[in-house]
Amino acid sequence: MEQHWTEWSVRWRNSLREFLVSLTASNSREGLAELEALTMAYNAIQGGASGVDMGRNVFQSLHPDAMLTAINAVVHAEATPDEAYSLLRSMVSD
């Protein structure tokens, strides 16, 4: 089940208690900076989401391949937003 991410972590955690299925966080805001998007992904995962739906943030990035790798690091490798952003920046500076 997909739930739009809000900054209201109490609402998010309450939603998790009500569902018996995995939740993914969907970013409904346009124009997030890369670090802000990675922070949103991190907060969603830390809040109990099993994944994130961030297509717009990937496809509108100047470096979609690096952004996807950074999001993957947050979701699957437990990277912090700063660690993921450093990874992204290292990929585009090569």
C-alpha cells in the first residue's frame, strides 16, 4: 500500500499500526532539492516504511542515475541523508 509522506510522523506511525501490509512512502511534493528528498526518504524508512516512491525526484534530477543510487543507499544500506548525498556528489564529480 502506498501512503503519501507527510512531515507528521505521528500520523505516519499511526497509519503503520492500522495496516497489515507493507507501506511505501510517496513524495507528492515537486521540486525537492536532492538532499531534502534523501532526507524525506530516510525519515520515511526510519518511520517504518518498507520503501519509497520517488520517481519525480529521480527523473527531474540532473543526474538520475546517481540520485537513484543515493536513494537505494538510504533504503537498502541504511545510509543517512548526508552519506547518501556524499555518494551522489562523488558519482557526479567523477
